[in-house]
Amino acid sequence: MPMPWTYRHASKEWRAILDDLKDRMDLVSDNSAYTALDGVLQVFRRRLTAQQGLDFASVLPAIPRAIFVAGWRPEAEPPPFADRATMTREAQQVRPHHNLTPDSAIEAVAWTMRRYVNAADFQRALDQLPPGAAGFWHVDDPEGARPRIF
């Protein structure tokens, strides 16, 4: 089996993800885009068991996959998904003194990630997760989030 594209071209893919995140959230720095992505991923993974999180992470691109699991301490009883505004505020509390994460962060991260995942694998992973997981990754403009071609 050949090496997966996401491993062979991780730097190129990561650069494109950061650029999409910055454009989508109107941010100017890679650091602010990274912080927003990290916060959104932390909010999502907090609501999953370890196995659910690992299954979901396996469909993400290489670097977001690493960010998803970095420093994770799964909770014995994950909390349920909340409304998007509540979860956005939670993402904005990650590194609060250096966080420029906008209110559109969850939608922007969802839109961007959909450009870099296999849609069928992503949906299959979401279908195995608790109620609210698929809604977390909902985007209003799914046509605009078509896979990015390099």
C-alpha cells in the first residue's frame, strides 16, 4: 500500500488548512488560526469517549489528527453536546489571553475540515458518535466546502 497522501504531503496540506482557516475567520496569523482550530477540536473531543475520539481522529488529516489527540485526557463521563453558541464560548476559553477565536469558529473549522477529509469516511465516523456530533460539524454552505485539490 502506498503512503497516504496526508502523510506524504502533511506540510503542504497543513499550510492550505491554515490559509483556509484564516480566510474563513478573517484572521491574520497562523497562531490565531491554530488556536481557533485547537479550541474547536478540544470542545468536540471533550464530548467523546477515548475510543470514539480515536475513531473520529482517524479520518482527519495528519496534523489536525495530531492536534486532536495532543494533551487529551478523556473524561470518564463525557458531557453531552450543547448548542453551538455555548460550545463556541468554550472554544474561546482555550488560552484566553491569546485567543482571537471568532464566534464563527465552529462553522469555519467544520467548513475547512470538510475540504480535507474523505466525505464518506467523515460521515461514517460521525454516524457512530453521540447525538449532537453531526450537528457540530454542520456547515451552511456544504457546496463551498468541496474538497480542495492540490
